[in-house]
Amino acid sequence: MAKNENRQFIGLKCSRCGKQIRPTTKNKKNTPDKLEIKKYCSTCHQVTVFKETKIGK
């Protein structure tokens, strides 16, 4: 199976408390800007904005 070089591993970090959730991937060709997603934060107990961060391999 061919390796997709456009997929990039990223982390998501809560903008309110700073908790980082599990790594995910994004297609850097389709979304070159930093990702911002509204998700539920289990530490804050509410829906907050999660921003993209780099993760170490």
C-alpha cells in the first residue's frame, strides 16, 4: 500500500486549560493553515476551541 506523504501527525491542545489530547492527522495539502476545532474538554467540562500543536515522534 502506498504511503500518503500529504498526511501529517498533529496534536490538539485546549485553548482554555492547555490539556493536550491524542494525536490526529491532517492533510497538509488541503488544510495548510493551523487547525482550530471545537471539541469537548473533559478537564474544563465544556466545549472549547482546540488548536493544532506539533507532536514529537
